[in-house]
Amino acid sequence: MERMTKMERVKAVLAGEPVDRPPFIAWGPHLNLEDRHVGDFTKAVIAYEDQHDFDILKVMQNGLYFAEDFGHVIDPPENSDDAGFKKTRIPAVNSLEDMRNLTTKPITEGAIAREIESIRILSEYYKDKVPVLATVFGPYRMFCHMSGYYGTENGNVGLFGGNMMNFIKQHEKEFFHVMDVLAEQIINNMNGFLDVGAAGFFFCTGGTNLNDPSTDEEYLKYIRPYDEKVLAAVYDRSFFTMLHICGMKLQHMDYMLDLPAHALNWEDSSPFNPSIEQVRAKTDKILMGGVDRNSDFYGSSRDKVKAVLKMKAKEAVRQGGNKLVVSVGCESPREITHRFVVWHEVMEELAQK
């Protein structure tokens, strides 16, 4: 087969057609020192993509950009590992009154305008060459971050006392109001990204992790309808939206397989989660995984790392078929990025064969 461009590979995978080699992608670590300055951030993202040559660019935006305009106070990072949630000083939502008074914010100013400008620059730079995916969080996950439920450096659990579902059941009126506002806000944000050239989204859904337990009934009532609403609103405008199902121990995954997204990504290497083969038996969507960010890139022997990556890529293709992107399952640790050159070498050799 003739050599394909990145965009040709992604289009072929979307159509379930043969490719010269599977597309591949990793993302991370976060650019905590640069991600609130448009110029510094876009230059760093371009350097990352141009160095590693991934077929899809998942933009590692500030993990709490969506909360900033609602009054979320984040202390400035002092080092590269100072993620926003660690530096949260005052969550955006601290009381029932905050929930009742929550309203949408304009996308033409503040943090969201900054993020849209970054996506515009990156989309123009990689136009028709690399699909650029903006990072978006679902309404429930967004609310968890905005309220401090997903924690800060000092272990703050916000106003929920450590149990979100108990709180929601006691305050359904306020919760549903918040979810309606956040769903509208996220749709506005996503349309803003699409308007400036984003190819689609890395969409992190909510309620996935067993560390934040909920029953199937609770998930279907309080979480899924809002993720579905947001994804459905932009599905026809998006070229490639990947649903990221986050967690080493997943819950409710079967209920997420038919959400309006083109691709599914999860930690398939975790022994607690389903394999690519198991998920392939349930859906014909694009599956993204195969490589373990927590083990496959480590070790002193370059040859052994390369052999593992080659075996993992081939096995992912065997399990997933043509509609597959070889990828990691979540944010890549900082210390493995120097091994991405070995992974790129593996993928190029697969193309030659």
C-alpha cells in the first residue's frame, strides 16, 4: 500500500478502510507552566507534535480552564508538575447558593476566549495535515472539578462530604440546574472551538471511575443524559470526537458505548477493565488503545522496549481490526516521552511491512 498522510489515515479509519499503518497518538504531560499563555502554550504544543509526529493532536489544555470563568481560583504553578487541581485555592462552587446562582459565561472573553484562540492558532498551523482535538470535560466531571470534589492538594472534598451521590439525591433541584447550565456552556465552548477550525474533541465523560461510585440507575439518571446532550449537539459538526472513559477501574462502561462519538478510549491495559477485543465485540466504533503508558516505555534496554511496543501494536490491530488507533489510555507520564521516538520507529516499520 502507498504511503498515507496523517489525515488520510484518520479518514480511512473513520470509514473502516485499510491503512498503510494504524494511526497512533499519545498525549501528555500537561504543560502547566505554559498553558495559560497563548503564545507560550501554542509554541510548546507545536514543538511536541512536530517532535513526536503523532497522527492526531490531542491538545493538553489547562485542566481547569472551564472553571476559571466561574470564579475558580488557581494559584500560579511553581514547577512543571503543578497541575491546576493541585493548585486550586478556592473552588468555583462552594455552597447551594452558588449552585442556584450559576449562569453561563460568554465565550468571547476570559479563559474560554484564551483557549479558543489557542485552538485557532493550532488548527491553522496543522490545517488539512493533523486533526486537532480540543479537550472538553462532560458536565458532571466539570461540576466535580468546580466544586473541589475531585480534590486539591490538601484533599479538599468540597461541600459534598466525600459522597457526591448522597448530596445529589438530597439536592436534586440545585444539581439539575447546575447540569443544565454546564451542558449549555460546554456546547457553546465546543461550537467556539469548531468555529475556529478544531477537527473535534477529546471528550472526558463523567461517572466512570469506581473511586467515585454510583449505581447504574444513578449514572443513567444524573450523568449520562448530560454527556449525551452535549455530544449530540456537536456530533454532526465534528470530524473526529474521541470519548475518553477515564479510570483504572471502570464502571458503567457498557452504557457509554453508544454515546455520540466516533471513537472510544480507555485504559484497556488495566486488569480491571475490558480489553479491546471485548469492547470490539460490542461496538463497531473506532477503538483507541493497546499501549500501556505505565509499563511499556520503561526499562534500560531500548531493544526490549521496542519489542514490547511492536508486540502491543500488532496485538491491538488483531483485536481491534481496521477501526483502530494505537494509543495510550490516559495522560502520559513526563518520564516516558523520550521513548516516543522508539514507538514512532515501530509504527513506521509496520507501515513498511
